[in-house]
Amino acid sequence: AIQMTQSPSSLSASVGDRVTITCRASQGIRNDLGWYQQKPGKAPKLLIYAASNLQSGVPSRFSGSGSGTDFTLTISSLQPEDFATYYCLQDSNYPYTFGQGTKLEIK
Amino acid sequence: EVQLVESGGGLVQPGMSLRLACAASGFIFDEYAMHWVRQVPGKGLEWVSGISWNSASIGYADSVKGRFTISRDNAKNSLYLQMNSLRAEDTALYYCAKGTAIFQLLHGMDVWGQGTTVTVSS
């Protein structure tokens, strides 16, 4: 199975900050990667699909990049509602695999 | 409104079986892949299984392969997960999720249910 290594596992930041979360795949996955946001007690929400495509309704401050093995989620200017846990998911091959998650906390 | 509603969770003893169901509405069910994803409280997400729109392509996590079986009934707009030989480590909240793209396995999951809880304990 493809392993997804996500970093950092946690991150403290302030409203207005620019933050970056990365995911590295154990083998090439083209651009078959998505990013999800999860808030406590809620189901995950798709933010980005195919590495860089913004899901409908997601604010443009979220962006994704990368291909092959290295991927990045960037939030250009943190808003209060962005404090949550973020996961990457590779859907290139079964079994799909998630990264371990990044908990984004308020500094 | 696109909606997914899971059911079938509960408390079960190790070694026993359970069948989860997911009722879909608000979209053309037989055009989308469907998935099960689970989450132990306080822990990360784990993809469990996925099935293509026509059941031709099916995948499982290594942790459940040989014990769980995913299926769908397009006539009933329903997704299922048959879970056999359950273990304590299968205890989790199980989400049903809809594939994003029509007739594709790619692009992840764009709609999620609220989950059903499975507890495996003696």
C-alpha cells in the first residue's frame, strides 16, 4: 500500500497567517491527491481534489499543488473558521490511504 | 439535497458479524463510486473500502481484506458493508462517502454521512 506522510502533525498559527501543510507519497501518484478538512464532531469536508482543483464552494484562500510524490496545501490568510484538522488522501490506487492529519490550532 | 444516512452500527462481541447500510438520496446513485471510511474517536481517518458505480472495481484496506465485503444495490440507492470476524480494533465511527466525479474512481469523496458507530467488545 502507498504510504502518505503528512507534516507537520500539529501547527499553531494566528488569524491572517499563511500556512502550508505537506504530504509525501511513498511512490508516485500523479496528481491523484485530495485534501480534507475536519472539525470536531463533524464529517470531513473535501477542499481540493486532483492535487490543485478547488472543490465547489471552498474559499479561494485554500490552494493545492504538487504531483508525483510531493504535495502541498496552502491557506493564504487564516480565518477563525479554518482551525481544524486537515488530511490528505491518495486515490491513485487501491487501497486509498490518508495522511496522519495536521491539527491546526490558534496561537 | 444530496444526503447519505448510515445505519446498522452497534455493540458486538469479537468474532461476530455486523452489516452496515448507507441510504443515498438527492443524486443519481448508480453514476458514482462509493466508499466507507472509519475513524477511531480522537484518531485519524482510515479508508476502509470503495466500490465503483457498477461494482466492477472494488478495493479494501489491508486491515479489513478478507473480513469485510462492500456491495451496493443501485435499484435501492444503497451501499453496504458486511463486516465479519470483527476485532476490537474495528471499533470506530464508520462514514459512508460519495465519489466526487461521475463514472470515475478518482477525485475523492465530496459528500459524507454523519456516520454510524461500531463497538467491538466482550
